[in-house]
Amino acid sequence: MQRAEIDREQKQFKQQIKELKAEIAGLTNRRDVLEQENQRFSPVMQKLSRYIGFGAGGKLEWVNFKLKFKQEQLAELVIHPEDGMNGVAKLLSLVPSSQDYPGVETALQKMERMVRENPPELEPHIRQAYQGLIEAEQQGNH
């Protein structure tokens, strides 16, 4: 690999980390605002809005999901920086293959865990968010 190409990939990698950190900061701020807004309601309304998915409580669940997802992406990039240095295809597959790393969750396993851990109304969004990762991981295994 030529030095210019390595420098370009390093710059792209650092830019992606910077963008993820900015997204995480924005989502954290949004979560804080929604939590404050949600606190204005009675405890019954807070639980109801989270369960049914309306108002600040419903938005809060979605923001928490996106925040957790982005934090996992950033953690994978920081833990396995070499994956980010091998082009865009590698960045789509942030989850290592379970065959290469026994005991590490696959993208499909992570998606299923996220579906279990989050409210049912978020399931279609979770599946959509993980679809690209699952496809990239499956292509990498073949």
C-alpha cells in the first residue's frame, strides 16, 4: 500500500470516529432534554408514554436505542481499529465474525439482543439498523 493511500484511509478512519463521537454527543444532549421533558409528567404518564411510544417517553426510548447503537459502533472501531483501515466494506461489518472470534456476538445475535432489550415498537427500526451489518458479515463469512 502506498503512503498516500494509507494516510487517506487513516484520515477517513479518524473522520468516522469524529462523526460518531459528534452523533453520540448530540444524542446524549437530546436524551437529557427528553428526560427533563418527561419528568414534567406524572409517573403513570411517563410509563404509559414509554410503553405506547408517544410523547417524550416514546422519543426517549428511540433516542436511547440509537445512542446505544452508536456507542457500540464506536467501541468496535476503537477496539478493532484495523477493521476501519481496510475500506468502507470493513466499516459496514463492525462486528467480527463469530468464527474468527469465538464468544463474540455476531451482528444477528446483537440485533436479536437489541430486539429483546427494547420495546416491541422499536423492532422494525432495530432490524433495519442492523440489516446492513448482518449482510456485510454474511458476505465476509462466504
